[in-house]
Amino acid sequence: MKRKKKSQMKLNLKNIITFLAFIISLLYCIIFYNYYFGRNTVYAKETASSIEQTKISQAKEINLETILEKNAKEGQKEEYSIEETVLEYITKYRNNNQLPKGQIQVVQEGREGKQEITIKKTYQNEELVKEEQVSCKVTKASVNKIVEIGTANYTSNYKAKIGDKLFRNSR
């Protein structure tokens, strides 16, 4: 008697990769379909009333003309001005044990920055009543100056050249 072999699928790397590719393709197709052919549901309804009659919030309406008239009667005036100021850089000192003792080396040059300050001035009958800073914006950042100071236990290994004046250290 011959036995019939049951066909069994072998679990190997090729079959696993094929199965995962099929699943990813299927998910991609579902996402593509929902994105392009999904239902277009409208949640807001159009009304027949005009826009002027619609109130969005409980806030009071602001009438600029009445505010201007009121301020003109009271003699109040607001003025905005922009001042540009210079931001100074900071000099930072660091010890460097690679430089000979006492030697100073500038690693990075400093650069001044600029900032714009908006100031609101309130006048009452042409007299300055209040002055306050409204905003501040840095237009150009300052760059700190970095100076390294030598701390090594040896002196400079400068090589003398023709024309240099040399002095003898008497101890």
C-alpha cells in the first residue's frame, strides 16, 4: 500500500517574506482605497441667513469709531516707536594646557548684535502718562569672544630669527 503524503507548506525564510509582502500590499491597497475613494461626509450645514446676522461668540462688538471719538475727547493718544539697540558680546576666558604659560590666544572674535524694541507711549493731553515695552526682537545675534590662556608648565618654544633682539635671563 502506498501512502499519500499530505502536502505541507514548509516554513522557510522565502515563504515568510512572501507572506509579509502580500500582507503589506493588501494594507497599502486598503489605505489607498480609503484615501481616494472614501466617503465625503459633510458635517456643517449651509444656512440661509446672512453673514452679518451670525454671531460666532458672546464677545461684544468693537466699534472703532466710538473708541477713537472717546479717546479724542479725553485727549488720550498712543504712540508706538521702534528703537534699535546694540547687544554687546561677552568675552569668555578658558584655560588651555596645550599653550605655554602666560600665552594668550584669541580663538573666536566677538561680534555685536542688534535688537529692535517696540515701545508704546500713552499721552494724556500731550503729556506722557505711561511708557511700556510691547515687544523685543533680536535682529542680529551677538557672538561671544573666546580667549584661551596658556597654563602649560613650559614657556614658549619660539625660534629666534635674524633681526630679533634676544635678552639673557639672569637668575
